[in-house]
Amino acid sequence: MAGMWSTRLLVLGLVRWLGPVHGYLVRREIDSWRMPGVSEVGAGSVYHALKKLTGDGLIEVDSTESVDDRPARTSYRITVEGEAEFQRLLREKLWEAAPIDDPFHTAWSFANVLGRAENTALLRQRADTLYRRIDACTALLASSTDRFTTGREQLYMPAHVRALLRRQIDLWLADAEWCESTAGRIEAGELDLGGEIGPEQAAAWRESIRDGCHHEVVEQWHRAMD
């Protein structure tokens, strides 16, 4: 799932662009933005965001209508307060270089638990998955256009969104190449994962933590991430 702030910005921005608009169309538009391998925003999150944004006074109900026997649909529009919040959040997140919350980072910290063969296999499998995502996004770019038309021959994708998609492809490519390179280093013996930590190593590590020997390095890392 996408983060709370990103869902808030996404829904608020689309109501601003398309309003008055109802939740179903907001969700349809978000679905068309989804890239392979990127967290999606579910229907429940969209409707929850609309309710929360309304409660916060950032959007308001424009109308409620019912067509035939279908459930009534509520359309929303952005408020003055919502415009101010959108502008603030937009600038904050464009300026911010937030750390990536990738579970791979945490899991790799314990890679020494696994053997050389399994680690290399896992890294190459991850690389294959990333290459498939790259192929899918490349095909998506090829089937889209940055010129808006009413026809359905090609998906409309604004130029700045296409640039973002190319950024994502570059990130996946760098990740995949790292996986392949690291797998090769493990096989060649250039990267020794060290195997499981024994009781003596664990005791020495605990002592190091108590003495704060490695805290300065960790603090430097945190400062670099801020």
C-alpha cells in the first residue's frame, strides 16, 4: 500500500484537477497511473481518503446523484483550505529526499545466515524480477502518448509523468545491476558474507554496543540520510 501522506496528496491533487469528481473516477485515474512493482492505492484507501479530507475541510461535497438503480455517487471539489494544504504538501515532498523503506535493506543485513549458493540465486532472481518490471514499464511508455486525445488508441500520459516513469526504470536498472554484480562477487570469493555469528562474536558485538564503539559511525550514517 502507498503511504498515508502519498494517498492524501494523490487524492487531493486529483480532486483539484478533475473536480467536481466522484470517488470511482478518482480510483480509475489512480489505477491508470500504477506502474508494475509499485505499491498500489486500493479502492478502500481512496474512499477513506475522501472521507478524511472532507472531515478535515480540505474538500467538500459538490453533489450527490443516482443513475438508474446504481448506488448514489458523491462528487467532491477542493476547498480554499484544501488548495493551501495541497500546495504545502506538494512543495514539501518535492524538496524532501526521504529514505527508501525497502524491506530488502533489512533482510540483506542478515544475508550471512544463508549460504553462498542461496544468496547468489536469490540475487539473480531479484534481478530477473526487476528486469521484467523494466520491460513492462518500457512497453507502457511505448503504448502511451503525452498528447491528450479523446480516442483510445494510446494511453494519455503527461510528459512529466513519462519522465518519472523513466526515472523509475533507471532506479530498477541500477538495483538489478547491483544484484548481478554482488552475486558475481560472492561467487568469485570477493565478498565474504562470513556465515553465522558464533557465541564469541556475539559476545564481542554486545560489548561493542555497550561501549558505544560503533555509535559514531551509525550517527554519521543517520546525518547523511537527513
